[in-house]
Amino acid sequence: MLVVLMSLSLSLSEASEGGAEEGKTCISERRRSPGRVRRESIGPRREGRSLPSWKPRHPPRWPKNQSTRPPTEKPSTTEEDSEEQNVNAKEITYPEGGFAAWSVAFGSWCAMTCGMGLVNSVGMFQALVATSVLPTYSNQAIGWIFGIFVFVSYFCGVQIGPVFDRHGPQGLMALGTVCLLVGIFTTAQCTEYYQFILAFSILTGAGCSLLFTPAIGAISHWFNKRRGTASGFAFVGSALGGVMWPLMMQSLVPKVGWAWAMRTVGFVLLVLCVASVLLCRSRLEIRQAKASSTWRDMLPDPRMFVDGTGAMAFTTAGVFFIEWAYFVPVSYIPSYYLARQGLAEDSDAGGDAAFAYQLLAIINGASCIGRYMPGYIADKVGRYNTMVVSIAICLVSVACFWLPDALGQDGGGGAGLITGFAILFGLVSGSNITLVPICLGQLCETHDYGRYYATSYTVASLACLTGIPIAGGLVDMEGANDRRAYWRPLVFAIASYVGAFACFFWVRVRVKGWDWRVKW
């Protein structure tokens, strides 16, 4: 009886808009996407009202600003749940700008300068520790310090993302500030290998994760159509941090030593962390309103990978390969230049060795543009479309600029190729960081974004853990520490970018087909 009454109500509503003669056929046709109307008999009303399966187009019940987002969660088992989801989706609005929204974006910018800025500076720390603090350890052993650091920075998102969904960013970011500052000031005192593992790899890594994971999520509460632009602005902070920290350390270490250089970095971090905690806040509280939620909703859900299309699984695999590839240049370009110029044994960050650290600053400086522009372009032409192109250019930059330089003759020579690589790679690699969270956001509802982000980066963090040590081990295989010792890790980076390109390309074609004019 209930189904009959609801069907009658829908029929009367459609009759008032377009005539009672259209009946159930009109209702069914209007609920299907344009170009996909089937000429078949109309089944029961429940079949017409079921949640859409993941196909290139979706029924118009989705909000206009989420029309390209494929639902990846299982359909509701009851019609009441379906109605509740429809109401929630329609009620979600985004400021898309204004003082409050952009102050959140600026707070996120400060957090990214601290957290992701340090992650982007691992090459500088790796070179300084290897030459100044722990010169007797191999490249692979030193690589584990920073591999664990990057791993912890991403892996802590396993719980941080779901907790953010429930409680917002400020408490998490305050805890992150404490962990980060204690870790940095403790690292200044480190002289032993295990001390670096505890202070920098674990404590500082946890602080970075507690800062930038909630900061990324906070933007999704204030922007939707302009989310790529806002996220790009925030991620410029991570590139700026990647310029600031190497230049500060390169300038300060020869003058005041390792310990006071690290303390100076810590004081600057303190100011930025306080600003980020005060400014970052959430505004959507959908998940708290669901009485049926349990503690299990706080955990990442592996079922997200089994969505019937493979989009989440292949996107996560693509992110894994990106992290493998991205951290080879970011971690080893200073060490490569020192070996290239025969300065690998220098314990000073000044003089002829200064350009090694400036190369990392060049990459991150170019990435200031490269992290904002892809987000802006992605809002215009599609997030996955932009991601596929940018990964292809990253692949070309490593294969056509850095690899030929590494295969050149010993004895230094001109730095044109390696400098050109630093500029080009910086311009395009910013999308590796900026667009990944936005692409993941297309696969879920806003209130589940933290869980999707955490689940994906739980897997990707394993690449962060292993990528730097693998590259270091490949360098050690050569025996001699010269420029030719780096061709193996470069081939490793190239192969990883090929895998990332294949994964994102497959998802784009699987969901939207071969028509690249379609924005997605």
C-alpha cells in the first residue's frame, strides 16, 4: 500500500509539471542520464528509485556540484536510508569563498608549510646527516631514517582521517604541533642512529601527519567547485616550506652548526603551527548526526576497494607508484650533485656544495607554481584528466633530463640538464601532491572523505617507507659514489611513473570512456 501511495504521489507531481499522460514512463526516463534511456518496460517503483550503480553518468538526483562523483559505497538496503542520503546530499552547501573559507585555506597553507614542507625537504636532511652527523653509515641505512619519517607522516592518517570526520581538525592539529616541535628540538641533540629514528622518524613524522592530514580535510568542508583552486593554494605552502627549510639549513649549518640550525627551524615552525591551529576549522557535521554510527566507522574500510569498477583500487595503486617515484628526486638530488661534483665527502653545506641544496630549493620553488596551477586547471578540465597529463610530463622530465646527465662523463661539467630537470620536475610534480586528495574526493561523499583519504594513504605509505631505502640500496650497488651510481634509482623512478600513469589512465577511461573532452 505504501509503495502504491508513493507511486501515485510521484505521478501527480509529474503530471503537474508535464502532463498526467506521461505517467510512469516519464518518471523513469527523467531519472535516467541523458543518452542512456532504455526502451524497456518499467519495473516496480523500488527498481526505479534504487541508488545508482557506478557508470559513466548518474541520475540527476545527485547535487549539481557533485555530478561527476561516482558513488562507491554499497547502496542502502532500505528505502528510508535512500531517502535520508538524498536529503543529506541536497542539504550540503559550500561557501566556495569569503573570509571564513579563505582563512581556513590560509590556516591549511601554514600547516602544509610545516608538515609537508619538511617532507619535501628530506633530501636536504638526508645529505646533511650523511655528510655531517652520521658519515660512517651507508646510503641505504640513512635512507631508512627518512623512509620511516615519510611513512609515519602518511600512515598516521589511518586513524587521523576518521577522527577528523568525527571531531574536526583543531584538537588533532594542536597535538601535532606538540609532537612536531618536541621532535625537531630533540633531533637537534641527536648524535646516534637510533636517536634519529626515535626523534625525527617517529615523533616528528607523527607531528607532520597530525598537522597536514586534518588541514587537507578542512578545505573539503568549505569548497567544492573551487576545491582544486583552494587545495592548490594550500599546497603552495608545502612547496614554500621545501624552499625555506633547505635554504635556512644550508645557510645556518656552516655558521652555527647542526644543533642551532635545527633549533632555529623549530622556532619558525612554532609560529606557523599556532596560526594553523587557530585558523583551521570544520563546518560539516553529518557523521555526528547518525545515531547508527559505531566505533567501526572510525576505521579505514578495505571494502572501499571492492566497488565493482576498480576505481578506488587502481587510484590507490597509482598513488603508491607516485610516492615511489616522487621521493627519489626529492630525497637524492642533493646527494647526486655532491657525488657528481666530487664533493660527497664534504662536511660543509656552504661553498661549492651549496648548489646541491639549492637544487632542492629550485624544485620546490618551481613547485609553488606547479601546486597551484594544476588545481586551477583541474577545476576547469577535470581532476583525473589533469593528473594523467602531469604524470606523463614527470616521466619525461626524469627520463629525458636527469637520466642523460647521470650517464654523462665524470668530472662535473655543465649543470644545464640537471637544472632544467629541477625546474621542469618542480613545475609538474606539484600535481603529484595537490591532485591526489582531490581525485580521491571524487570517489566519495564529503563526510566520508577522511576515511577514503586515510584508507588510500595507508597503502601508499608503504611506498614512502620502502622507496627511499630501495633507491639508497640501488646507489650502493655501484660501489663507487659517483654520478653513474644513480642511474639505477632513476630507472626505478621512471618505472614507477609508468605504473602510476597506467593506473590513472585506466581509471579515467573506465569511468568516463575515451572522450577526453568530458570533464572528470
